[in-house]
Amino acid sequence: MISRIFRWFSRITPKNLPSWFGWGVAKDVYNDCREIGGKDGARGFFSRRKELYRENLRLEHELQGIPFEDRLARWGIETEEDLARAVRDFRRARVAGVLLTLLMGAFCFWQLFILSQSAWWKTLHGIAGLSILAVGIIRWVTASWRLQVFKHKKFIPFLRWLTQLGNVKWQDEQQ
């Protein structure tokens, strides 16, 4: 059985990836494979990724200095009604993330510890449940971050907010 699975995957080549994954993913995978197989090899591939990372950091520092209203405009929030709608939508997203997290946590607990299944099915259901659980947690955390940004009307990068576990000393609290 395992040898049939490996034979099946061995038929996938960069040329026929569009039929397997979709055009966008296939193109990225094909280009990455071509870059790694190029004359620079993996070293050139990862050095280009490192340059992209540094460029993203530079852009983040540039965006730190723009006024909050301009940042809201970049997010598509022009008026106070748009801001109120965005806050309402992010509150709903946070509630949906919490509910999804609780539901999938209960499902994972039930199927792993209560339901009698073979180890194979427990593993498959556990992986599926934990991946959906991760989606709920990400939705919950990102909505909470965005709501705090709206509440304090000051932008803070998501990673800094996350590393401080949401306990950021905002400028209006320090005064």
C-alpha cells in the first residue's frame, strides 16, 4: 500500500502540478524548485528569501511612522461608520474564533479520549481537529489584536503585540 502511495506521488512533476494543486500554488512550487535546482542552488534560493524578509522589515519600519488615519485608509476604513462597522465585524470574528476553538477543542478531546477507535483513525481525526482548532485560535488572536489597535487608535505590529501577550503599554496609558 505504501509503495503505491509513493508511486502515485512520484508522477507529480512541476509540469503537471497545475492539475494537482491549482495554478498559483503550482507556479510558486515550480519556480522554487527551478531556483533550488539552478546554478546557485539552495544557497541562492535562501539568500533571496532573506533579502525579501529584510525588505519586509524595512517596509514595516516605514509604515510605523505614518499617521493612524492613513493606516486606516490603507485598510479600507475611510469614515467613522466604516470604523464602527470594522469594529463590529472584528468583534464577531473574535466570537467566531472563540466558539470554533471551544468546539474543536471539545471535539478533539471527545474523539481522542472518549471515542473508541483505532490509532489510525484517532491520528487522522486528531490532525484534522487540531488544524481547525489552529484556525479558530488564529482568528481569535488576530481579531483581538485589531480591536486593540482600533480602541487605542495607535498601530503596533502584530508580532510585538503577540510577544507581549497583548499587554502592551499604549501611549495613552503611559501619560
